[in-house]
Amino acid sequence: WRSLLLRIGDKCPEYGGNDDFKEHIEACYGALWRELEHSDFLLQCAEQLPHKIPLYGTVVGLLNLESEDFARRVVETTQTNLQDALSCDRIRILMRFLTALMCSKVLQPGSVVVLFETLLSSAATTIDEESGNPSWQARADFYIACILSCLPWGGGELIEQAPEEIERVMVGIEAYLSIRFEFDEKDFLEDLWERIQVLSNNGWKLDSVPRPHLSFEAQLVAGKSHPINCPEQPCGKQKHEAELKYPRRLRRLNIFPANKFELQPIDRFVVEEYLLDVLLFFNGCRKECASYMVGLPVPFRYEYLMAETIFSQLLLLPQPPFKPIYYTLVIIDLCKALPGAFPGVVAGAVRALFERIADMDMECRTRLILWFSHHLSNFQFIWPWEEWAFVLGLPKWAPQRVFVQEVLEREVRLSYWEKVRQSIENAPELEELLPLKAGPSFKYEDDGELSLELNNLVKGRTMAREVISWVEESIIPVHSALSVVVQTLLDIGSKSFTHLITVLERYGQVIAKLCPDQDKQVMLIDEINSYWKNNAQMAAIAIDRMMGYRLISNLAIVSWVFSPDNIEQFHSSDHPWEVLRNAVNKTYNRISDLRKDISSLEKGVSSAEKAKAELEVAEEKLTVVNGEPVLGENPVRLKRLKSYAEKAEEQEVSVRDSLEAKEALLARALDENEALFISLYMSFSNVLMERLPHASMEVDKENSQENGYNIGEKEQWCLSTLGYVKAFSTQYATEIWPHIEKLDAEVFHPLFRKT
């Protein structure tokens, strides 16, 4: 019966390859009426396979005829889950399920309307300037979106059974939309309202939502409808927290022209909901995700919509809901599942995005480069590069040229140089954009007695302190010690990533001795980039590893990124930005890890205190009879509690010491984080103040005739740099907000903020 529930609506062996909904529901009902105690599993299926909710709602409606207690338990459990879900996205699916139960006569229509009105009232109160908190509009919008998103599944039934009440809700929503803060462009909520209006005008008829309850309507009307109570409303502050807690469901990325979607406006919304739900509940199960995505219960094709929805999630700001690699794997599996249709759709999406790459956010551009190079590596690097050969005629800073250059560089990282060169044989001129053949550039290859001597010391496993003494005696008096030592150690560690780690673990002290301050660490980064000038990947890895061993500080990395040579590359290369992203990520991850450790240690302290409290309660139950203490508690249990409490007390001391140490480390990490962002924004501010007054942001007429790209180099530099300011600000907003007052006071120049 579990398999029947899971596979209901699928064309599968469990149902003999038949895809008739009515037969599936009858088979499921026949198996389940003997297993009525398992209502929780049915609810799990409804929550985690929400595109099948109409089928599960009909099954519950039929079981309601056999057992009103079973249906009441389902309603009560759903109501409890809804109360718990009011602070997360789960409310949307549970409300859809309640709507489906109403269609199957399990729930009273009036109860659903009252639920809608409760959320509508909460939303209206939230944005009221006198009695509410308009900064929490994100929550209010979320509640309204939840109400509207239920209507494709039950709007027709509500209009039929409770016309006045649902009309009152619709008027209330329209009033809410008229007083909320509006965005410059039509946002998701306004778009959804328009789609619902079209659906209402069409008599609530749509193709994308199955209505299996209609096949059993004569039976379902005999069932008892159960009431529900309205959930209590939480309260909250701060707009930023609200947007984190109630993110927009979808920021639609319009990649394809409208003629690619031959379906009603509301059908588009419903299919998007299906796709987003499958992505949500099958995260980590890529093959099952792809399988469900291609088998949605709709009678029309939707490959273009599927691609657009996935790319909308992959490029969502500030962060995609899941790691980008998840979407990469799903797209790969969809191309394999629909080999005749989906690869062409994906290629069309890439071409459309490439055309608009100059207008794309820098963070989205980076994600697109990483995705596309990885995607091609799974399909033999096949792409019609001749279509993009024209980029060679563009200036080196033109976004389309930079995009092609960075994709080819990432491909080389995922394969090898000759393989990638072979993949562009139809456009051999693009070889100019390939990185130089990867390989180290060792300064002391031919002439380096001191380097050779240091090499022998390292291969002889000489202790680090002895190497430091040798450096001080032999190199420092006659040569640049930093260059010799760093170049030699990098050369020894160049064979593999493991070799590099081993060298840093054994001789990191030598580098630390030579680079005690920020200026020396900037010189160290220069030496790394000099050695790996032909391999940006290895340079980034070496810098990242050295930051991990605290040989390089994040402030030194910021200083290096904003050095004159790198500033000139801001608009034409991703290398300095990759190094900076790694540094900020590592700083952020240190703080996240420390917070997790502290949370775990606090639980350890709490459990130790709980063990002592349980022992004290048990000992209080000792009674005295004839002057002798008599155990009022089970002696075996009391002995066990004593043993556990003694161990917990011993561990508590150690845990508290660890907690104190971790809290000190966290305080230090937060100070480093503050210094990092102040340094980063100060550097951005300084370089932009130097160049913004000189950049006219006008068309470069001289270049526009020659190469077709009409933005001058200074203007493109400013656009790219400001793009990265925005990218870092959106990515790390949560960490930046605590320091915003200090940044405002010390860093942000009015012109900088305005720009």
C-alpha cells in the first residue's frame, strides 16, 4: 500500500502500466481502508509530492465515507502542522492540501475561507503604518501569495459553495495590493493576481490541475465535512530578517519569447509550482527529481518552462535555494531523459542569456560561467563555438568576450588544454582566448644555488626551525629571502595538491617567519601569482590554502586585489575576484563553523545540567522509615542516574572550557570579519572615487563603429566594479548589516552610495 500511495498518478508497474487517475484512486482506496491507522504516511506523501495533492485529497474523501475518525485525524494533523509551519514555506503546501480536502467534501468551505481571511487580516495589519510594521511586508506578501496560490486548486468550488465569502476575500486582496509598497517593475505577487483574474474570467477552468474528485462526486457528497480552527499569528521586526524568513517564491527569469509558451497564464503558474516543489523535495535525489519533472500531470509540453524555471532558481539572488551543483546535475539528467527536446531548449537558453550578458548581475554572470563550463564537460565539450567567434573583434573588456574567455578557462580546469583546444576546432581563432598552457614559472630553474640547497634541505626532511636558521644565515644577507623560499617551496609542492599541503604543513613556519605583516603577505601573494602565472586555478588554491594555515590574512588579500596591476583587470579577468571571493567565503565559513560548535557545546552543558537536575529530583524522593532512609525511587534507576550525573559533571568542566575558548575565537573572528568588510568597502570606495568622476558613461563612438560594442573601457571598468560591489553586498548582507552604521560613518561617500 505504501508503494501504491507513492506512485499514484504515475505510469508504473504498481498500477500495471495504466495511467488512469480514477483506477489509481480506487486501487489506493481499496488498499488503504484496511490501514487507516497510517494517516501520517499519507500526509507525508501529500507534503513531499505536492503535485499529486488532488489525488491524495480524493483518496481521503473516499476514506471519509468509511471512517469519519480517520478524516478528522487527517484534518487535525494538517491543522497542527499548519500552525507549526506559519514561519516557513511549508504553509503553502498545507493550504493547498486543505483546499483539495475541501474539494473532496472533507473540509467545510467556510473553514477554508476563514483561514484565508485570517491570513489576509494579518497581512493588512502588517503593512499598516500605525498598528503594524511595514518593513515586514515580505511576510504579508507571502501570506497573500499563499492564498492566491490555492485558488487554481479550489477556486471554482469555493465560488460555487461560498460565493459571497470568497468574493469578500478577493476584494480584500485587491485592497491590500492597492496599499502595499510597489516595486518599479511588476513583481511576482502582482503577476500572480493578474493570472488569477484571468482564471476567474475563464470560469476557473485550467488544464494543469487534475480534478479527480469530479469522478467520485456522487459518492463524496455523502461524506461529513469537518471544521478547522484558524492558526495564531506570529509577530516580527526588521525588513532584512523578514526577507530572509519569507523569501519570494520565484523571481521569474524571462529567457524565451512568449510564443514558446502556448498555455494559459495560470497554467504557467501551476507548472512552475509543480517544478519548484519537485526541486524542493528531491534535493539530493537528482535522478528522481528529473524523473518527476518530466512526468508532471499536465496534458501539454513544458520543456521551455522547465528550463526557464530551473535557470531562474540557479541565478536567484542573493543565493539559490540549493547549491548550484544540484541544478547542474538536474539539467544533465533532464538532457539525458529528454534527448530529443531538452538539450536544444538548454542551448536556446544559453544563447538568449549570452545575448544579455552585459546586463546581467556579476554574481549571476559568475554562476552562469561555472554552470556552463561544467555542463559542457559532461557532453564532450560540444558547442557551436563558431557562433561566438565574433567576440574576438570586441574589446578585451566586452562582457561577451570575457564570458567566452572565462568559460574556456574553466573548461581547461575540468579537463586539459589540448582537449579544450580540440573542442573549438570549428572556431580555431578562439584559441587566442584560451589560457596559456598550464605549468609553473620557476624563477630559479637555471640559476639558483640557494634554491637548490633549500630544495635539498626540504627533501632531507630538515626541521622547520633549522631551515629558518639556515635562511637567516645564508639567504637574508645576500638575497631576497622571500622570493627564494616561496618559489622553492611552491616548486616542491607543485606536483599535486597533496604535495602542496604537505609542504605547507611542514614548512609553513618558515613562510610565517618571513611574512609577519600585511605588506610582506602581499609580497607573498605576488610570488604565488608569479610562480603560477600560467595557472589561475593553482594560484587561487595556493592562496586559499595559505589563508587556511593563517600564513596570509584576509586583509592582505584585499590589499593585493586592489593593487594597481589587479585594478586594471577588474573588467577583463575573474582571477582577482575569485581570490577575493575565496577569502570572504573562508572568513564567513570560519564564523559559521564556530557558531555551530558553540551551539553543540551549549547543548552539552544543558544535558549535563539536566542530568544533575534529574538526580536531585530522584534523591528528594528518599523517605525515612524507623529512622532509616528508604528509596522511594527505583534503586536501579537511581544508581544509573548517579553514574550518569557523575560522568556528566566531569564532562561539563571540559565542555565549559571548550565553550569559553570557542566564544573567544568567535569574538576574534567577528572582529576580523568587521575589519575585512571595512577594508573591502574602503578599497572599493577609493578606487571608484578615483574613476567615477572621469567616466562619462556615454557611448564610445570611436569603438562602436569598429567592433559593435559601444561602451568605453573606463565606463566598462566602472560598471564591472560597481557590479562586484553589488554582488558582494547581496551575497553577504547578513554579515554586513551589523556593521552598517560604522560603514556609513567611515566608508560610504555620498557619491559612492548614490552610484
